[in-house]
Amino acid sequence: MAKVGVYVCHCGSNIAGVVDVAAVRDYAETLPDVVIARKDLFMCSDSGQEMVKQDVRDGVVDRVVVAACTPRTHEPIFRAAIEKAGLNKYLFEMANIRDQDSWVHGHDHEGATEKAKLIVASAVAKARNLEPLEDKFTPVTDAALVVGGGIGGISAALELANMGHKTYLLEKKPSIGGVMAQLDKTFPTNDCSACILTPMMVEAYNHPNIETMTYSEVDDVEGYIGNFTVKVRRKQTYVDWNKCTGCGDCASKCPSKTPDEFNAGLSDRRAAFIMFPQAVPKKAVIDIDHCINCGGREIGTEPKVNQKTGNPILAPCERACPADAINRSIAHDPKGSITEIEVGSIVVATGYQVMEKDWFKEMAPASPNVITALQLERIISATGPSEGKLLRPSDNEKPHTITFVSCMGSRDENFHTYCSRFCCMYMIKQARLLKEKYPQLTINMHFIDVRAFGKGYEEYYTGARTMGINFFKGKVGGLEMLPDDKLRVLAYDMESATNIEYESDLVVLATAVELPKDSVGLAQKLGLQFCGNNFFRELHPKLGPVETAVQGLFVAGCCQGPKDIPDTVAQAKGAAAAAAVPLAQGKVKIEPIISEVNPDICSGCGICVPLCPYNAISMKPTADGPRAEIEMSACKGCGVCTSACPSGAIVLHGYEESQIFAQIQALTA
Amino acid sequence: MSFMPNIVGFACQWCTYAGADLAGNLRAKYPPSIKLIKVPCSGRVEPEYVLEALANGADGVLIGGCHFGDCHYKTGNYKAANRMKILKKLIEDAGFDSRRFRLEWISGAEGYRFAEVVEEFTKELQELGPNPLKGGNGNGK
């Protein structure tokens, strides 16, 4: 007979302020097999845990139920405690009477107390039926994968590589660098973005422990912590990167134009192109979606032969390449080439995208002189389309008045309720840089309010206020296009409590930060979850900021939520440290909450085999015919097979039928 | 006074159980009718569990899983959805109003939605009245 101990937590006033803890304790004592019921102000405190441990050591209890908060955060703590005291840690069950009771039923103390009793009864019913389980261990592949080659991914990869772990750095674009490579300068120090980023890009690319895989994406992921198999799909470049010297001659001869993503669409690039001058690796790519097969030279065919000379007729890009690196005869394969890599942990740092201006119909998106802040960044960058000169796109004239509008799509119920966090600061940075360069320029900035939260940020902002930049508190209601490509700004100024109207030559919209579209597909391949704002969800908002619900999978940077460069780097280094833990340990624990077949009961029907999402079940021949068998390391414990087995031959440890029936009976008693 | 129904909930630990925890974090209020049994996946819930709960006098049964495409185990929620389609008929055959059973997709981010679903389900059950097998008030006491 089980000896169940029940420990009811006050959680300060979190539980006791609503639930009558003493009444729950008294009730627990009346439940079958409960030998002792205690309560404490904080069960998770040292003294609270010690109380449980002492009862275990004294042999008073052999099953433990803690009625407190959620097992999602505290189950590991109590399991570790009873294990230390000498009890199998799986002989533990939690009753969630805080998150799912006192916190949500503050309006009904009596109802909450009655509910707490039933929740405790359910936990005790399960605990009576618990069986001891043993953890298993599996070896780890000492390598990591970092998905995303922006400043977050680069930082994480460098940390992992410097700790001595082989690291794959994956980037879907031809070059690493991410959005930071597109920036001119960075707040609050006005460092040149390229000057601080480029050396890191080169360091990562040349690091002996880092293998950089660009123009590549995750195709598929299998496995589990310590033993992931990742299929990496590299898009076709038609350029032999072993030969390409990055001279750019192919680009200069390519006749096909398409908007340049690196310049945020403000200029054109060619179909044969190098992403940007400081690209790492500095290699050319032929973007087949925009290649026009000029010169009659279809991709994937052998060149035609000149009848007179007998020489092959090559495309301009092929002819231009001094290194003979371009080969258009390679068959077009949209799938690209697949490489399989084995890693022990994965860091996802896929960054962000900004909303396009077309979302904001009231902001005259049709005007070329309404631009996003990322476009302004390219305009003022020395590597941008105007080589750093402030020219408005419609006529390449110098503007006299420039307007900044904050919170376009952020803090807006129509789009995103969240704050994009770094827009206020980069707008102030852009304004300061422009004011320093063009003192005569009139700069008007419209904010809901300025959020200068970081180290040195407030000083940067107050400094800007002394520079002759006009700050308005209040929203811009709309823009009107005027005949001379100017825009009329219609805004509200809260400080003077009046509507204001003026003409502006250029308007910059600080559009909201979002998760990149293609990161959604990645999430499904990896098993990542989303938070309410549609960014990747971390394990715990405070205490698990880089971990995810998938063990061995970590997140860093803007894909987890908008953040600036210092925060991204900090989180990336944190994610790298966390990702290195299983690699350093050399083995990982496999929780025994997995399914197992009892071959004596199995009828060999095979219903379970196709149901398993991990192909973990196979039919093994025995003297009595085939019997199902589950591969332990592949099973993740979903229990789909257990539920489907017509013979009841499959047990999901930790969620056994007898345990669940006992819970149902307790809740309906 | 309307009675407080007794709802047995089966919640997948990745989505709906996390959503219910989030409702707590958000201090979203809902009636104390539901008590959750944590399961790894909605695909772990056997139709017998629902029938057992109703036969024992539960006024309502809820299964909560991840939205399609979000399942931690890829496809467990699809399997749950298929099983429960048939179950609805079985519930009717057993003489229960099939509105006593609900299958809902509630993500870990949908704390307020969890509260809304429980609120609404509770109201519906209050209109339906107690489980006919029990007769007395919803808690069966």
C-alpha cells in the first residue's frame, strides 16, 4: 500500500489569499493512502523542501504530492528534492492549485477551495498508482547548429566555437551579416555598424571550429537533444565558390535587374550578384528567379556552338568571369543540394523583418518620398544607393524638411499591440546623424512617447533634444500627397493640444518588427512554439529566456521578440552557453516518460505502427508471430499509440491508464 | 441559483495546460468548474476516458490540444480530432447530450481564450442542467 504525503503550499498569499489552505490540508488527510498532510508558507523554499525530504528519509511517505503552482516550472525542483532524500523521483505528483485555481478564482474563495480539494484528490489518486521509473542516458554529438547568420547567430556561433565545439552557422542569404550589415551607424555610440560587425563576420567565417553554410536553409530536422540530424538545403548558385574570387565582373555584365534587397528596394541589383561589398563570404550567386537566360543560354543546357569558330557561345556572366567559376550547364534543381549534419544542440537566431509601408494606407504609401526607416538607413549609409548623401527618392533632390513617424504598426491594436523596442532609439540616431551632417535640415519627430530604456540611451535622447531637432508628442493621423512630390503631414501635438499641419519633403516610417515569414515553416520543422505576439516562445519569460519547450533547442535575438543589438548579443551568448551544456556533458538524459509494449499482451495487429509520428514502432518477429516494439531513443512519449492499442498492450509510463482512470474517479467522486 | 457544473478537462501539456497556466499569470477570471488532468498530448486521450467521466457524473468533459500544425508531436491533435468525431456519436448513443463534451484547440499563448472557453462551456452546462445520472447539484454532493 502506498504511503502518500500531501504538502500544501501557501505561496505567500498567492494561494492562501484565496484558497483555505488549512481546509485543503484537512481534506487531504481524509483521502485514501494519505499518511500525512502538511502545509507551509513556501513549499519550494529550503525549509519547505526539507520538510518533504525528512518525511521521505524517516520512511513516513513513499509517494509525494505537492499542491502548489504549476508542474511546468516546479516539478523538477521537487523531483530533485525527493531523489536526494532517496526516493525515486517519478513517485511525485503536483497539484496545480495556484496558476489554475487561486489566481483565476479570486472572486470565489469557496469555489476555489472546493476545486483545490478535487485537484489534490486527483493528484493523490494518480500518486497512489505511480511506478518508479529510471532515467536513461544517451551519448551526445559534440557539435552545434546556429540557424541565422545575423549578429545574434554570429555571436552565438563564435561563443560555441571558442568553447571548442564544432559549430555550423547557417544563413539563407548568400552572405552572413543580417540586418546589422544594412545599418549605417549604431546607437548610442554612433559606431559604424560595418566597422564593428565585419571583423566578427570574418572571424566567424575563418574560425577553425565554424563551418559557415550560406544560401542554405533547414530542410528537415530529426532526432532529439544530443542527437539531431539536420538536413540542410543549399540553393543552387551556378557559381563554383571554390573558384569565385568575388571580383563582381559577372554582376557588371549581367543585364537583368531586380530590386536590391540589401538596399531595401531603393536600387536595383543584377541577377548575377554579390550581396554587398563587405559580404562574407564574398562570393557571387546567380539568382535563377531573376535570370533572363540572356544570349539564348538557357540554364541547364549545354551552350550552343559557334558554327564558324566551333567555340561554345557563353552567356555574358560566364564570359565575364576571369576565374571560370560560372557554369550555366548545371541542371536547374529548385530543391538544391541536401547535406546532412549531426548536431547535439541547435540555436535559432533567425532575426526579424520590418513591416512594409503599404500596410499603412493613411500614410500615402504610393509616394516614393514615404520610406521605411530601414530604407533611410540605406540612404544615409556610405555603401547605400546614394553613397550616404541624403536625397529624396522621387527626384534625388536634397530635402529641406524630414519627418519621422514612430510606432507604425507597433502599439497599435490594428496591427501589433507590442512595442518594437528599438525604433525610438534608431530614429533618434538617424535624426542626430542627419542634424550633424545637415545643420540646416528641419527634422520633425512624432512619438507616442520616447522609450529610451537602455544603458546610455536616455542621455543620447536628451542630447538630441539640444541639437535643434523638433520632438512632438502625439500621433500622425495621415499624410497627403502634394503635387510637387511633397507631403502634407497631419498630426496632433499633445503638448500644445492642437492639430498641426505642415509640408515635408521626406517622411520616414518606423514600421513594426515582425518574425520573418519563412521562420514560421522553420518553427514547424523544429517544433518551436509561438507566443501571443507571433515570435518564438521561450521556455519561461523570466527564468528560461533562451530555452524552448524542445530540449536542446535554444532561441536568441529578435526571433524571440524585438530587441536591440546589445540585448541580442547578450541573449545569443546566453543561448550559446546553454547550448554548450549538453555538448560539454557528453551525454543527455532521456526521461522515461515514454511508451513501452508488453509483448505478452500485444496481438501483433500493427495498428500502432503507422500512427507513430517518429517511426519509432516496428513489428518484430517472435515465435508467436509479429509483436510491436518501440525504439526507446526515438519515442517522445506522446501516447498516441497507447491510446490506439486495441489490446491495451502499450503503456505510456507516467500517464498510465490506471493513473488516468484514478484521476477521473477522484474528480467525479 | 444556477449550479456549478463539474468539468473534467484533459489538457495537453504543451498547449492547453500551458494556456491554462497563462490564464493564471494573466489573472483571467473564470468559474471554478474545470479541473484539468495533464496529458502529454490530446492524442493520449482515449474515448473511454470521456465516457468514464460522464458515466461517473461529470457534467462536462473538455479535451484541449494544440492548434493544427502546432502539435508538439506533429500530428497527435489530428488523431484526437478523428477519434472524437466518432465519440460524439457514442455519447449521444449513451443518452448524453453531446454538448457535454467539447474538443478545443487552445495554445499556450491563449490564456484569455482558455478562460473564455471555460466560461462559455460552464454557461452552456448550466443551461443543460446537471448530468442526468447524478440528479443532484453539479458537484454530485
